Amino acid sequence: MNRYYFLDRLRGITVVSMVAYHGIWDLVHIFHINISWFNDVIGYIWQQSICYTFILLSGFCWSLGTHQWKRGITILICGAVISVITAIFLPDGRIIFGILTFLGFAVLVMIGLERLLKKVSAITGMGSSLGLFFVTRNVNRGSLGFEGLQLMKIPRHLYSNYISAFFGFPQSTFFSADYFSVIPWIFLFIAGYYIYQIFKQKEWNRYLVNRKWRWLEWIGQHSLGIYMLHQPAILGCISLFQNF
């Protein structure tokens, strides 16, 4: 099967964007440099664009992967390593249930869900998944709705412990610098899965094979390793620069 280099490029662009975003995050939250726009709407939209792209791409690529059990467990282990390291060395920026933990779980749970998902047409599945994501986007904040749109409050007793936090209902004392719960993000992942099915049915995959900008494609192909190493590299570079 041909490799879809467009997906590598898109993932590579997103990785570059993520590294830049985290570099500024470190300057603001660790080195206490005032960058006013970063904590405003512009910074939020930037951060969300990275999240949305990664999760949709991961869902899109799920059907292209092999050895899903091994892949999912590997990503989960990497997520656990990030949680332990940040808890020890960066407690104020600790990561619990971060993006890697979510993606590892999503890869594994899709193994069981795929048979059920295949019973739904791709268009209906995509629309339903995006609709569920829209309705549950604010579940972490205690309500149904999307961003500023609040549809209804969710009973507070559901937000009780770390298990509920994993699924999307964090207790009031919960904190994570990078938090991706099962709800709502699993619906965006599934939407990506159905978008791939649409591409496959329409034979649009042929538009994804052209190879360009190999350096971006290389970054996209090594995104997990770069994710694991980029923060220590950024912090080291900033610290080194400060000493000059």
C-alpha cells in the first residue's frame, strides 16, 4: 500500500506548531516572561488547533495502522512516563491523563468498537460523532455545550475522583497541564475514523500519496519520539540561552 505522505506532512506541520507553542508556554509559565497574547484568545485558538488536528489525524490513520494492541500499549506507556517525569521534576506543570494517555486508550478501545462502528454509514457516523463532540465539549467544565454555548449543567456528584476525571468528570481539586479525557475527545477521534472511511469510499486517498517537503514528512513520521523529547530540549535551550 502506498504511503500517504500528505498525512505525514500535516502531522509534521502540527508537530512544529506544537513545539513552538510549548516553547512559548515554557517561557510564560516556567520562566515567567510576560507574553500577554499567549493567555488570550489567540493562544487558546492556537492550542486548540494543535489538539484538534492531532486527534482527527490519529482517528483518520487508525485504519491504516497494524499491530494496534502493541501501538496502543506503547503510547499508553509513553503517556505514563510523561506523567511520572512531570510529577517528579515539574509538579506545577504535571500532566495527568494527557494527550498520549488519551490516544493510547483510543487506539485500544477502537479495536473493540470497530465492528459496531462499521454498521453505521460513514457520513452518518462522521456527523453523529462531530455532533456528540459538539454537545459534550464542555463536559470537563460541568456542562453540556460547546465553548461559550452552555446547554445544561451536569450533576456535580459525577465529578468525584480520578476515575471520573479520566472519563471527563474531574473533581474540583484535579489539575493537569495537559488534560484529554475520554469524553469529549473520543468522539473527535471517531469522527477522524469515519472521515477516512469517506476518503476510502470516494477514492480520495490517491490525493494523499504525493511526496513533498521531506523534512516535514520525516518529522511527521517520528512524531511520538519528538513529543517525548521536545520539552527537555526546549527547557535546555532556554536555560542555556539565559546563561549567556
